[in-house]
Amino acid sequence: MIKKAIPAALMSASLMVSAAAVAATDYVIDTKGMHAFIEFRIKHLGYSWLLGRFNRFEGEFSYDEKHPGKNRVEVTIDVSSLDSNHAERDKHLRSKLFFDTDKYPRASFVSTGWEQKGEGKAVLRGNFTLRGITREVAIDVSDVSDVSDVSHGPDPWGGYRRGFQGETVLHLSDWNMKEAKILGDAAEDIHVYLSVEGIRK
């Protein structure tokens, strides 16, 4: 009886470990179907908001409902895809005065931590690299339950999706874009909004 119980117990323990190991679910951010957005706004001379977005980026995230501290996110942005709906302004923003996309065509974010706040809210921390400079940033994250009853579930094409939105404020001088001062002191802060929908792998 004891001899039979030992293998059974070992198998049970093994199954529990395996279940824990696969608890996190991996998702690919749906940029192919354009169900994800990285948008920004910055004050122009302190008089109005200048709005824009990055049209090309890619990434993935892993989400664990039971152990949110294990959540991770990685995103790469094609900075040259910056789009403020004005060709001449976009050319200026891609220049050495600002993003210098010829020298630094990519920006990236790699998460380092996830702090659950409850009620569908969290703080995502990570290293953001822009213009060859890496700094830690914090993103206030929430699911979309304030818009819909669910923030994850099946889609009409046989897949499974999960969505989040996030906001943060970056300071352009932290990435040596001090020339932004020509737009006025208020241009120091760039407000970033992210809407992310991932498809389960």
C-alpha cells in the first residue's frame, strides 16, 4: 500500500508543479490587425496639445492571474514610424533635435516588475530605451473592464484575447531632447497612452 502511494504522490506533486509552471499565459500583441496603439500628446508652446502616435511596433506579454508578480512585457518600437499627421513636423521630430531616428531607429521597453493594485489596476515597471539611453519608467495599467464587462475572452476567429490600457508621463530631457524647449517649457512632459490587445499563443 505504501509503495503504491509513493508513486501516486510523486505523480500528483509533478502535476502540481507542471500546472504552476504553465499558469502564465503568453500573448502576442496584435499589431498585425492594428488592435494596439501607442499614442502621445505634448503641449505646443503651452497653448494646445500636439497629438501623435507610432504606427509600427511589436511585442508580447505574459500574464499570470494567480501570480501577477510574474507578469512580463517586451515591446520594440520603430521610432521612424512617428506620425503627428503633418509631414514637415514629423521630419523635424525625427531629426537630431528630437528623436534622431537615423542614429536611433528603435526604442524598446522590457518590464522589470508588476505591482497589483486591485480592481483591475496595476503599476508596470520596466526599462525604456530611447536614443540609446535606458531609464526606468512606471506605467499605470488597467484592464478595460470600465468599458466592457470583460477584459479577456475568445474572439470570433477561434483565438483568445486579453486587453490592457496604460498611461505614463516621460520627460524629454531624460533622453537628451533638451531642444524640445523651443516648443516651450511645457513641452518637457510627453504624455503616453497605450492600448494593447494580445492574442494568446
